[in-house]
Amino acid sequence: MKYPIDVTVPPAIMRGVDKAWIVAGCMIPVPLETTQEDIHKWVRYVPPTPPENVWKVPSSTTGNYVVRRWPDGRWTCDCPGHKFHKRCKHVGVVKQSLTNDGSVSESR
Ligand SMILES: [Zn+2]
């Protein structure tokens, strides 16, 4: 195991009689003398970042696919094509509509 581990839950220390753990969605065994100041050596708290924008794109088969633009500039889509190829036409559709008139119907 390589430290620090990235966690998306604020870490806390839990102490037993002869052991200690850092609890942050998972339990990481740490030396008993570990203090609050040592937490960063073991885990790094990475708050989950919400997407900046979310769009629903009608799928050609059923329902909608959700396209997201993340604060770091990444685009994701929850269709199977995006999972496999890291790109798909749905992201293209949203990007296209953004460059056209700058307005897309945003899902709330
Ligand atoms: Zn897609």
C-alpha cells in the first residue's frame, strides 16, 4: 500500500486499546501514537468535486444520457460508449450546442 491514500471522506482517528486506525470511508491501520497532525501522512482528503454543468442528451435508444462538464475541464457521459472509448457523440452534441448559441437547456 502506498501512502497517502486519497479519500473523499474527511478522515478521523479511531483508537483501540493497542491499535489505532484512520477512518475515512475505509479503515487504515496506523501506529498507536498517530495524532491528528499525522493524518496527512496516511491519507489525503480530496473533497468530491461536483460537475460544473450537467446536461441531459436524449439517447437514440432509450431515455437520456447525462453529460457532465467538470471543473477541471473534463467531459464525461454515462453512456456505454464513453465508458469504453472516453468519447462519444453526446459530449459532442453538448459542445456543439454550446458553440452555436451558448445556450443549452440545463437539467436541474
Ligand atoms: Zn455518451
